[in-house]
Amino acid sequence: MKSRKRILLVTIVALALLLATVGGANAITNGEPDAGRHPYVGLLIFDSDEPGCNPDGGPCWRCSGALIAPDVVLTAGHCTDGADAARIWFYEDVTYDNVPFPLYPFGGPGSGAIEGTPYTNPDYRSPENPYGGGNGLPAFSYRDVGIVVLDDPVDMGEYAVLPTAGLVDTLKNKTDMDVVGYGVQYKEGTGIPPYYRWTGPRVRLYAPSEMVSGKFVHAAEYMRLSLNPGGGTGGTCFGDSGGPDLLGDTNMVLAVNSYVTNANCTGVGYSARVDIPEVLDWIINEEYLD
């Protein structure tokens, strides 16, 4: 987790997690192998020389993201923030069996990774946000949207698409949503407090979920998703940040996974809306999509 974040962000996981071994239960919670449903969703690795990160300025954290154009990946702002470089894989299974170590997670020829440059929404965590402060919910992740511009275009054949402005406001409670990502999948005992860590292989998982609509204090910026495996819906967890929240059975991205509110990845998750006019304008800025 990036040390300066003071609350649980869905994805920020240190390099130790990237290199972790395998153990037991699902997350994307209540998920299943994607099986080709969302080929435009990939696993992102970010390099940074931030204090407390990789001392050599190499791989530091992982996120998920969706290809919205041949050379543009949509992800979360807390994923791109502080990153110097990025790379992405679109394999469904990005493990050592498919991507040979040490090329993974370092990238380079033979790894299957596509290199790119990260950009963070200029309003991310802006002190001018309407929620004040900057550290409390939801100000700490205000406008939590980022993109990665790839060095080489990807001929995917199918891409994620952006919504029209304000679409989320028109949706009813329990609207079907699809969540996709490469997040952690189980808790592994460590013997030291808190006696477990989230870990698991890097596999693209899919799960159906539901939108929790209604007015709440920051509904203008965020979308809420049910994280309720016991109730039959899937959810998001660490490693799924930046992954797309898709309108059910479509390739339309309504929001990107931003944060959860407890260490069990249950209850309600919050996603940064991309249907906000200023956010859409920034994403499709000709500077990035030329």
C-alpha cells in the first residue's frame, strides 16, 4: 500500500504482494475466471522512486485497468499518482507459468508487457474539492481517475467505451453491474499481527454486482457497489483498483474502482465516476488520444 494513503485503497499493494505465493478464497470477491468476457481489461504494474517504495525505482504496486482506445488505458488516479512509468499485460493469467521470471514483473522483451506513461487527473485530491480537508472521506480520493498512454497501440478488436455525461444519475437501485480485475484472492496466515495478508495469483476475474443508488454525501462524484458475496453479488478488493465497473452485460465503463471501507472487502465499495463532464473531457483530451 502506498504509505501516504491513510485509508484502504482497493489496489495499492507493495512489491512483496506482487511476488506472493498461492493460498485459498475468491476476490474479485465471489468471482470466477473471466473466460474471455473482457479481453480489454489488463493488469498494470507501476514503477516509482517514491520513499518507501522499491529502492531501485522499479515495480512498486499493481492495479487493474481497461483499454478504451488502442493506446489508452483507463484506471484509478491513486494508481497513476506518484508513478514514473507503467506496463500492462492483457493475459487472463499473469503468473510465472505464463510470464517468465524475472521478466515479470519487470517487463521488457519477452514478457508480453506493453509499456506506457501514466497521467493523473489534475483534480485528483485537489484542495479545492467540495468535501474539504484532503485526508478524510471522500476528499482523499477526489476525482480518482488516471490513464496510461501506451507506447504501442493494441489491436484488441473490442474496447471498453465511455458513458454519456450524467448517465449514473439515471440508473435505478440494484442496476446490474459487472466488475473485473486482477485483485488478491485470499488471506494467508503470517503469525504476526494482523496475522494474515491478502495475496494470490494475478488472474483476471469477473463477478456480477449491483449498484447501490440513492443520495449520499458524495453521490455526485462516486458510485456505490454492493460487496456482498453471501448475498450472491461479487465485489472488489486489493489489486482491483482502477478496474472498470461496467454496466451489466455491456462494455460501458461507468466508474473505476476507488476504495473499500474495511479490511475484509465487504459491505459497500466506492468507485470514481467517469460520467462527470469534467472527467470525460479530461479523459478524451486530444493530448492523449491523438
